[in-house]
Amino acid sequence: MPDETLVEYEMGYAADEFGNVLNGPFSGDKSSYRCKQIGRHHWSVEQSGESFILAIMVTEKPPRKLGLFKLPVLQVKFSFTDTDAVLRDRFFHRFHQYFHKGGG
């Protein structure tokens, strides 16, 4: 039976915006990650030359309201199959670099 690791986040993204970043700069020509859409708001990610298997699914949740502002809320599920912890850590390091919004 395959070893599966599930990680979940809530992020301040709309689903289409998330997909644009994932399929754009994050997995572009200079990246070792390759992303393929397998359904609406559902992607698979592979890493060249590594045993790295990841499925990402997102679900839009009701927006958070702060006064007059509405902020998007996106439930993001990362499902790694037979992927070493070091490779998962490298993925999330790059992921946070590309998906971080705001200050720094």
C-alpha cells in the first residue's frame, strides 16, 4: 500500500488565481516542477529526476469579511504519495516563496 501524506492549508486566494500561479511562475521553464491540470481546480505535480508524486485540490470557501473588505478563502489539500520528507520540504519552501502575499 502506498505511503500517503496529506497537508491542508487555508489561503487568501481565489481558485483560478491559485491555478494561474501554480501553472505559471511556480512550475515554469526555470522550475524542476511540472504541473498538469487533471480536473477543475485539481492538479498533479511531478519533479524532474525525483520520486515525487503530488496531487493538489482546492475548494473555495465563503470569503472572510473585515469591515467593508471581503477576502477570498481557499482550502488547499496537498496529497503526497511515496514522497520523501526532504522532497516535501523542498516543495513547500518553493511553494511559500511563490505563493506568499503581502509583507515580508
